[in-house]
Amino acid sequence: MNSVSASGNGAPEHLLRALPQLRTKLNLKVYLEIVRPGLEEVDRCIRHQVEAFDPGIVGYVEYAAESSGKRIRPALALLAGSATGRSRQDHVDLAVVVELIHLASLIHDDILDNAEIRRARPTVFSKWGADLSVLLGDCLFAHALRLCAALPVREVNRLIADAAYEVCAGEILQMQRRFDLKLGLTDYLKIIGMKTGALFRVACEAAAGLNEVPAHHAEALRIYGDHLGVAYQIYDDCLDLFGTEEHSGKTLGTDLKKGKFTLPLIHMLGQLEPGAVAGVSETILHGDEAERLGLLRQIIDAGGVRSSLRKANELLERAGRSLEVLPESAAREALASLPRALADHLATLET
Ligand code: FPP
Ligand code: MG
């Protein structure tokens, strides 16, 4: 359990109460109703993939695959398919590929973040350790590539390879900039655009690619996925600081501990007199619970949360607008509802 985020186990109650918290779950089910049958098919296919693994490792794969997340990326692939023509078995396969890459990346991420809980269950890392987790993540990733090779459009294979590369490269850039007090907005956006934006983007753009649509439609979906993904990561970064483990179902507070500086903190650092920066760095590295909660308060008072929400909302609006070139359809409307839902959810953190 963490000792940094606002979930603040053991933190003085009056300090906790003074902080805004993301106390509700982001629930997108109602917006994804039109692709529910498709998502059930994706879940069936993911469960079926387990049979492709050696009997000796099936147990691990089952554990990793059965934890059902929000399935945002598969939903994007199915909706983008419908919004550009037809969502067919190829789109289900694409959705499975993207979700398996996502699952693999989370298994690796939980090692890097020392995370014990995800999706309200022990992580693969906490159950079986780092060695097994590295290899299991690799196996799932490799299996995703096997499925990807069977997709019928060559350009789609390339898009997925590019996205997988970007996710990994984004994580390396993030690692290189740990504890870097000079990390600015541009670099932060670049990193999260790679580590998170890439899979959102590819789910949308590759789905359009499978339908071989006009380039400007694929481009509109790529932009939509990019902005939605980056805004989603800003939300996730706020959650890490101001969420509760009870509602998020995952270990929080790892960003500060691991020196991943995210938008609320980056904004605050930008407001500080140069002489005050050392104090913040000292708190991050060695502060006790009360000092760390004090830092969260300082972030809020400096407008760090407000400005992060502003940035996320700006991206969400642009995501919605980018869909306007597509023909009207129920799928387009469902896509458009996702940035609105995320903006509404983020508003609950308004301070
Ligand atoms: C979550 O970040 C993690 C990612 C968006 C990507 C992680 C990618 C890797 C570790 C590289 C390995 C990639 C592959 C394809 C095998 P977060 O820690 O901010 O989110 P969290 O709060 O959900 O943990
Ligand atoms: Mg993490």
C-alpha cells in the first residue's frame, strides 16, 4: 500500500479531509452499450487465446487475461470500425491484439512501479515476482504479434508495430526523466502521448485501416484516439495523486515515489521561486506522510489540479471535434460520448 497518494493510509484524518479526492469510479459501460455484444466476443476470444499457450504457463495467462478492465481500447477499435463502415471479425481480432498488448504492458508496468494491486486483485508481479512477470508480459506481447500477423491489411500490421514501439520507447523516456525537476509540459505530453496515446490512437486508426477508408477519416480517428488517450493519462495521473485505492482498485501514489513527475506537480514546479524547488525535492525524496500530504495541498493551491483539468478538457474537446468529418452514425455518437464522459468525471475533482 502506498503512503503518498490522497488515499493516505495512516495519514492524519484532518489533512486527508482537506484534499479533494476522486471518490467515484470512471464507469463507461453505459456509453459502450452499443458495442456490448462485440466486447463480449472480444472477452470470449481473449479467454480462447489461453489455449494457444503451453499447458505449463496457461495458469498465469488465465490469471492475467481474466481480470476484466474497462476495455476502452477494444471498444475504440469496434466503434471506429462501425463509424467507418462495418465492424467485422477483423475488428474483434484487432481489439484482442490491442488489449493483449495493453495487458502485457501493464504486467511490465507493475514491476516498474512496484505495484501490488491492479483491478482490485494482486498483480502478477506481487503473486509471482519480477522474473516471471517480465517473461509473462513478453509471452502475451509475442502472442499479440502472432494474432496481428493474421490481420488482412499490411498497413494495419505496421501501425500496430509502430504503436508497440512507441509504448516501450515512451516508458524509457519517462524512466530517463525520473526525478527531473526540469521536466516541462512539452516533454510530459510527448511521453504520455507515446506510452498511452499510442494504443488509443492505433485502436482507432487501425480499425479505420481495416475498412480501407479515405485517409482523412483515418486521420480524424487517429487524432481522436491520440487526444482521448493523452487526456485519459492526465486523468490517470491525477488519480495517482488524488484517487483512493478503494475506488481505483489499484496501488496509487507510485508516481511520486518513483520520481514520475506528472502534470499537477509540473504545473506547481513552474510556479515556484527557484529557491523553493529544493524543498519540494526533499519532501518527495524523504518527506513523511504529513509532509507529502502538505505537498499535495501545495499542488492544489498552486492551481496544479485546475490547470491539469483544463489541459485534459481542451484535449477532450478537440477529440470530440475531430469526429465531425465522419458521417453521422450511432457509433460516431458513442465515440463522441467518451470524451464528454471523461470530462464529466474529471469535474468531480474540481477544487
Ligand atoms: C501505465 O502507466 C503503463 C503504460 C501506459 C505503459 C507501460 C509500458 C511498458 C512498461 C513497456 C512494456 C510494453 C509492452 C508492449 C510489453 P501508469 O503507471 O501511469 O498507470 P497505472 O496507474 O495504471 O499503473
Ligand atoms: Mg503504473
